[in-house]
Amino acid sequence: MRDHRPTFSAALRILGHHDGRALERLDRAFGAAILAAGVGLAALPATAPPVVVFALVWGWVDQKNQAMGLLRDLVSGLSRRVSRSRGRERRELVEAAHGVIVAAAFLEILEENLGPGVRSAIEARPDRLTVSAGVIFHGLYHSDIQPLDATRGFTENLGWVREWARGLFDGIGVPVGMTGREFARRVERRYESYFLRLASEVPEFYVWSQLGDHAGTRAVVVELMGELRGVLDSHGGALDRLERLLTEPGAADQDEALIALRRANRARLSHLVLPGEPQHQWVTFPTVDAAFVEPHYRTSHGAPDPRLADEDWWLTRPVRRNLYLALCAHVRSWRATRAPLLVLGHPGAGKSMLTRVIAARLPADSYTVVHVPLREVAADAPIVTQVRQALLHTTHQEIPWARLADRSTDTIRVVLLDGLDELLQATGEDRSDYLREVVEFQRVELEQERPVVVVVTSRTLVADRIEVPEQAVVVKLEDFDEAQVAEWLTRWVSANRAGIDAGRVRPLSRDEALLHHNLTRLPLLLLMLALHAADPAAPALDADLSRFALYERVFDDFTRREVGKRRPARAEDRRSAVAEQRERLAVAALAMFNRRAQYVREDDLRADLSVLIGQSGDPRDRVLGRFFFIHAAEAVLARTPHRAYEFLHATFGEYLVARYGVDTLRATDPEDDTRLYTLLSHQVWSTRQPVVDFAEEYFEQLPAAEQDHVRRTLTALIRTYRTRHRAPNDYRPTAPDLVRAPVVYLANLATLLVVFNGSDLTLMDMFGGTPAEALRAWRSTLSLWESLDPDSWRATLGHFTVTEELTIQGLFGAHWQMTDGYADLSLANLGMRPVHARVLCLGLAVTGELIIDREHWAESTLAWLAGLLVGTHTDPARLPAPPPTATETDIDRVRRAVGALPEHLRDRLAGW
């Protein structure tokens, strides 16, 4: 579908629909170019003298002054026209008003600067106007006017207005006694004055004036504001202000279906933040209305861009506040009825809560809102069917969408499609083109004169699996900052005031929360931590608490709560049930980790559970209980529910993988490592550093005797892994690979042995034998690891260093910056091949790849100097300073190399 942007002609037509006589007068003054779609122009050949065309279009002689006067009257009456309208009519008038002030600013500046000699000059030399009739007509009436939306507010649009005016001015080629640049600046200033005047009277223009970070514009608008100032200064929450800004006068009566829908939407505010969750002892869950804290956000336009799933790319976009303003801007924008607004965020970031609040807060007299939880409707159904199913679920009435749309002609229709990621994850159905289906749905509704705004939510992680239309607006919800955490905790305390005053509930303090900010950045995680801390008998969450210990307490607490819902009679049964739930969670974490995925489908998890613990549960039931820290994506396909599971925070799964892996290692007999091999032969642990970190923290808590046992077991397994026969098994999260599996297993055993030994481990300790034999075994192991995929190979390389004494130590993080050249150099250094490493380092330096390696400072610095000598780089400030571990011999080698440089280079390094 072509992206038909608003034009001056279209804007005048919309205004004329509501005031026909004014448009007819303006049309006559402009030479019948509006209503007749340029009939006067159309009758002229393209070769007609431009002066004739110019006179016709502008009403050049007696009509010019009348035309401009009527246009000014039209502009001055815009706010009055908009204020008397509502619903769809109001949105169209707002669109038209913006188009009119853009074009009026251009026409007025042009008219004001056409001096008395210009007409005579044109009539005397018509050949100076080199444009055709078609070009002038297109320029004046059919030029696209950039619409405002949630990503482009007033200040962002000023630059577009300036460029548009300059291009149109240059295209017409009329002499006005100034440069095109100066002309465009004057048009921009006139447009700004019109816009700010409307912003002081019309809520939609006020909203657009407040988007972005232009403090000066905000100050001017607030100074001009009349009644709108009360909305800005109101003490209600952000969504209260949304409701007030969008409330329109003159509400019409609504039929029973619309009234039922409005009641259902409004009732969502009084639901608890966790509907269906039983109240915990003495703790009161707040309602949606009380708990909602407006998130900050970042924005982008659509297009099939895989970067939308890239957290690092989103960090390059500016953070914006006042999400309610962006929502106001979007639902009133031209773009909103032609492409969806896509809301992205992490699990637990509040996407679903936001849609519930929007459904409740959009004024029912002006908006008809249908909230569609995609997990509750048919995953393979057309959008219009999904909307009908949601209406049945919400109101218990069969309400076809077309009938609802026809009965709501005076309102703006809004459809909220919540949970697109659930369709993609739970069913495996290919709905990657779902947003294009939304665009088609909107196109048909627009043609039927039932325009509809659509908002779709999804997890950020799956955005690269979604075809995002170019016209779409994308909003990504930000994690909480410290101020938002504090605000949420204030609301939590307010909801639990009675229990806190009675000493039955302990409030989570701001300081405690910020100490563990990785668990308080998302609303649902913050709720989980607050609930855990609410027990007055629970220890404080102080700074000395390790991350492993915190996760241990949280998981134990909530696993007991989940088991408690079934209330096993005996304490022994409860303990057994808790252990079973913990193991099922660990198998789920391994299912995701070993598949290199952030989620696992229920069918795959059932298969893993059947193999690893001998039970998969009733196929009709959920595999996992309803835990705070588990997000269960659900969708219905062929009347059968399908589910996928994901941890709300990646570190939850990493903790469980590490704990289960170490527990399995503790129980392993060196003579039979079948189960350990089954779990640790699919993915390299060092590709996810938190897994290794959790394993180390857990190991440090074990008794000394058990630590020794674990180290001995790892050593025995490493020394004998080549001679063990591996029988195939049915646990297959990855495709069978008889070469890769033992290599991955060996990498994980070596990583754990190094981590668990600190800095005291030698190659002889690991492999046995003489130094020469141990080094040979080590080099052979490195060769095996090199057969891994690049990510696993580089992660493993970056995890180790070997000293001249053949002591092997752990490193962290180097592999993330590891290029191919760096990987080759690391392999040479780890293999104790100094000559090879020196040649590689020099070669990389003189060909443009500088390697700064603090573990081999002397060699990398000498290579850096070689690069300086041949001109690969010229910045002396980058000369690596010696680390504390550098020897005097190494420092002397570098000093002598600096002294051997040509004088002009030595002078630049004089401060070294």
C-alpha cells in the first residue's frame, strides 16, 4: 500500500467537508484549483506560458488579496473548528489543521515578499519562469506534508518544514528578493508561531509541542496555555493526564455493546497486578491503577531491521520521558490509522499492564477500545476473528467487529493486540508477517470509512523475527531507573500500610532494592523481590549477600510458595515436592541454555523432563508451576493451548544451570560420568560468563572436603576423557555430533577446574606427567577446541592464560573483543609458542591490527612501536603503559626499542 501522506489540497478538502461555504469562497479565490482538482490547470497544455499558470494558481490579479484573506481567516478559526469536533472527525480536522498551517506559512511569506515590480518583470519576461503547469500545480497542492507522530514532535518537524519550503521555493522559481535559505527560515518562523498558538488551545498540538527535549518550546507553550495548563499541573498519574488530555466535549449516547465494552475496560484498573494469584499471608497486592509507574521509552520507525532486537543498538537511541504524551500524539496522528504502533520490552517490563491501562484510560466517549490478549485467541486466525474472540471473552456477547465499528462512528477505534511474541514462541507458527496483516486490516477499515488505530506488544528478543513495516512506529519500554524504583516502592508501602504498621509486613527499602538493581529494573521482578522481603523473619538484603546466595533464597522462597498452593499434608512430602520443583526448573533452564535459546517450547521441555528425571507430567497440565520468575507464553492453535517458557531475567536460568551442573558434579563418580557428560556436552559454559560466575560462588560455599572431592573428580575426568566410551542417549537438545560433544565437555571440565583452583593450577596438575608431556597434552587440547564454532572457540580462548611456569589461570571477558587475528595470537600464546606469537603480533601491527595484551605487554608494545614506525598509526598517546606485572627486563626491552626509533618519533614519545 502506498504511503499517502497529507497534502495541502487534502487538508483543505477535509476542512471543506465541515465548512463547505468557506471552502467554496477560498476555491473561487484560488482559481478553482481545489474543488475541481485543478481543472483550470488541467485544461492548459504543459507548454502553456508559466506566467499564465502562475496567475491562475495564485489568483494573481484581483483575487490574490481575497484569497490570502480567506486563508488567514481559515487559519485563525482552526482551533474553534477542532474544539467543536470529536472522535474520528476531530482526528481528521487535527490532521488538516497541521497541513493548512504548513502551507499557509509558505503562501503568506511568498505573498508578503512579492514586491510591486515582480509582476511586471514576470509579464515582461515570462521565459524566466521555467517550470511547467504540472510542476507548479504539484508543488502547491500535492506536495507531501510530513505528519507529526509519536517519534516526531514539533521541534523535530521544524527542520523538515525548512527543507520543504526551500525545495518548493526553488522549484517554483519566483523571484522575491531573498535567498531560498532566508525564505525558508521565514516560513519556519511563521509555521512556528501558528503551531504554538494552536498548542495553547488544542490538546493535540500541545502534546506534539511537548515531545522531545526542547525546553524552550515547552516553556513558551506553558506560558500561552489556558485551560490546558490545569491538565499539565494536575497531581494525578501520567495516565490520568492522558485521559484528561484526550477527553472531548459533547459525548454521544452509546448502545449496550459499547457500554459493556467500556465497563470491561474500566474494570481492568481495579484488578490486582497479578490476577488469579492468591494473596500471600499479610501481604496486599496493589491494583493495576495503584501499581502502574509510567516507564521511560526509546523510539524508532519501522522497516525490516534486525537491530530492533539488539539491546546495544537501542542504547544509541535517546531515552524519552512522558510516555503518555507519545501515546496522545500517536492516536491523534495521521500515521496511526495506517500502520501499527509496536511496543517492545523485556518480559516483566509492563507491556501487558500498559495495554490494560490504555484500554481503561482512553476516554470511552471518544474512543472504542478492544483489548486482545493474543494468548487467549486462535493463533492462526485472521486479525478480525481474533478481535471478535476477544470481545466474546471480555463481554460474554457475540459482537462482530464490523457491527461494533459501525456503531462507533463518532469515536476513534483502537485495537490493542497484546503478546505477538506469544504467537511466535508458543506455537511455532510462522506469523512473522503479522504486522503486515495489521497494515492490511487497517487499510480495509480505512476504505470502509472505519479507521482504526492498532497497538501491538512484543518482547524485544523476537523483534528480529517480525517483519516491521516501514510506516510503523516502534516504542521500546526502558527498565526502571532509581527514581522509578523508589516511586514503585512508595506505592507498595501504601498498599501494605496496615500490615507494615502491625509489624506483619517488612517493607523493601530503597537502599536494599538498589543494592540488587539487576532484580529491580523491571516491575515484575521488583514485585518478586518486595514479596520475598515482606517476611519480617527474612534476613535483610544487605551488601554482603552474594548474588548466588540471593538467588538461592529467592528461588527457595517462591518454590515453597508454589508447593504450598497444593498443601502437601506431611513435611516430608513438602520437602520432596520442593526438591522436585527445583529440579524441573533446572531442567527447563538447561533446555534453554543447551539449545542456545531464551525460551523453550513445552513439547521440548516435556521430552527433556522425561529423559532426565523420568516424568513429564499430564499433557493437559502446565509443565511448570506459576512462578514469578517464569514467563509462560501461551497461544491457542486448533483449540489446543500451546506454551513456551522463559525466565523473566536471563540470570535466573544461568543460576539454575550452574547450580544443577555443580550438584551433578558433586554426585559424580569418576568411574561413571554419564549424567554429567549428558548435561555438559552441548554448549560451552564460558559463552555465558554468569554461569561460570554462579558456579564459582556456589563452589566457594561448599565444605573444604567436598571442594577437594570436586577438584579430584574434574582432574580424573580430564585425564581420562579420551579413553571413555560414550553410549548414545535420548537427551538431544542439539543435533548429535560425535566430534563436537566430547570437545565441548572437555572445555567445560577445564573451565571449572581452573575456576575452582584459583591461581595454583599447573598444566601438570591438570594432565599429569612431565612438563613436556603436559604441554603436549595442552596443545592437543587447544587443537580440539579450535574445531568449535567461532563463539565457543573464542570464549574458551579468552578464558585462559598460561605463564612461563606452565601455571594456567582464568581470565574474563577478553573474547568479546577477539578478532580473527587476536584469536590466532591467543592460540600461540596459550600454546607457549613465543616465536610464533611474536611474529603474529608484529605482522598484525604493521598491517593495521593493533593488539594491546596486558598479559604479554612487552611483545604487544614492541609490535605497537613497529606499527608506529611504518605509519600504521600515529597516536603516541596510545602507547601501552607497563602493567604492575611487567618485569624490569621487559621494561628495558621496550625502552631500548623506543631509543632506536628515528628522532622525530622519539620526540613524540618523550613523555613515556
